Amino acid sequence: MRALIETFKTIRARHRAARRAGLRSYTVVLDWTAKAYADYDYEPKIVTVRASSPLAAEMNALLDVARSYAKITGQFEGLEGRALLLAASNHLKVIATFNGAHSAVYSDHF
């Protein structure tokens, strides 16, 4: 029980430190711009990131998705930094950016 309490204290301390540093949670929804990627059943990506502003959150989300799809698409392989961000912004578009951490709801009731 003591270990559980210490874990919660650590988590809360990290959240407080992140708030003091100016980092907040954002949820960014990205979609593929090219029709070729839609044919592969690539659905819109919902990415939760911590950043200092909505623009920084969008850039972080673009980089995260580009890195995760580098080997699958071949479009982002071998790119880093600004080149990777430029390629990601050419192949992905930002649909929405929300404050806070959200997750998609998958249900047959809607």
C-alpha cells in the first residue's frame, strides 16, 4: 500500500512540475491529405501531447505521427528536424486541437 501511495505522490509531483513549466495537455486530430493514404485505410490520428501552446502541440503531433509512419509510408524515412516537419505538414493536415487529454469513443450506439 505504501508503494501505491508513493506512486501517486510522484505522479502528482510530475503534473505540478509540468504545470509550473507551462506545459499543458493538448489533443490534436490529424488527417491524411493524399488520397493514396486513405486507400490504405489510414484513419485520422488522435494524438495527445504536452506542449506550451496549441501551435507547439500541433508541431509535436505532426512529428510523432511522421516518425511512427516513417517505415510504413516511406515518405518520412531518413528525414529529421525541419525536413521531417515540412514533409509531415505536406502529408497531414490538422483538423482540430483541443485543450486537455481526450480519447476517441468507439461505440455501436452512435
